[in-house]
Amino acid sequence: MARAGLTVERLVQAAAELADEIGFDHLTVSALARRFGVKDASLYSHLKNARDLRERVAVLALSELADRAASALAGRAGKDALVAFANAYRDYARQHPGRYAAMRVDLTPEIAATSRADRHSEMTRAILRGYHLPEPAETDAVRMLHSTLHGYTTLEASGGFGHHPRDTEASWSKTLDVLHVALGNWPS
């Protein structure tokens, strides 16, 4: 029997908040049960297992970030769109480090198909249309863009840039300038 007040949505939201507080790697069913003051078994009427919990947090994070990125992109094109998109990713990673880490969960094909995770690729491709890249260059550019944004935000979050006095904002801005130039001058 389900404990009154516990729903899948409430559990997933609390799990996402907990992941931001303690780190996604430390998110467990036990930690979530402690948050609600219940035994682990109480959650299994809502969740299949720890993997289910982690996938649900990943889906939530992907959806939240897609919504933010879509709002940031509205009415923008070219470099302005690229910068807005990149900043939405970086800001989300800074504000929600556990959720951002959750987005790296390898979703099953069934969950991926229903998660709308594809919105990220669709938005990236929409930005890239302004650079007039044919296939397969567009796919290569999607991968480069996501790798660069993820790499920068992950290194920044882990303190990887703390060894040098140059402001990370200045480096971020320069990185986006270089991406814009690279996309506008894509080799054939």
C-alpha cells in the first residue's frame, strides 16, 4: 500500500533536489527514503528500483533544461542563438549540478523515446541551420557543440580551471566566439 502523500512526481522532484544537494552519484533509494522519513520499501510501490529513480531524475533534468534552452532561444538566430543556448546549459549546470550530472545516464531506448531528450538535438540543429551546414557536417557540429559545452561546464564545476587567474567568464566568452567562427567556416 502506498504511503499517503507519496507520488512518483513528488519522489522524483525530491530526488532531483537531493541530487543537487549531495551529488547525483550519491542519490539512492535509501537517501530518498530518509528524506521522507520512511523505510526504503515504502518507495518501491512508486519506483521499480534505483535505476528507475535515476532514469526518472535524468528525464526530469532533460525536460527542464530543454524548456530553459527553448525559452532562451526564442526569437534568436546566429551567434545570438548560439550564446543563448550555451548560457542556458551552463546556467542550468551551475544551478542544478546533480540534475545536470543525471543527464549523462544512459537511458534505455524505450525511456529515451518517450523522454523528449531529442529536443536538445533538435534545438542544436535549429541553431546550426543558420550556419548552413549540410550533412554529415551538421551532425559533426552537433557533437562538437555538445562536447564543448559539456566539457567546459563539467571542468568548471569540478574546479578544473581554478589553477589560473584568468576569469572563467572571459574564457567562456572566447570559447563561444571560437565556436561561432568555427561553425561559420566549417571545412568542406
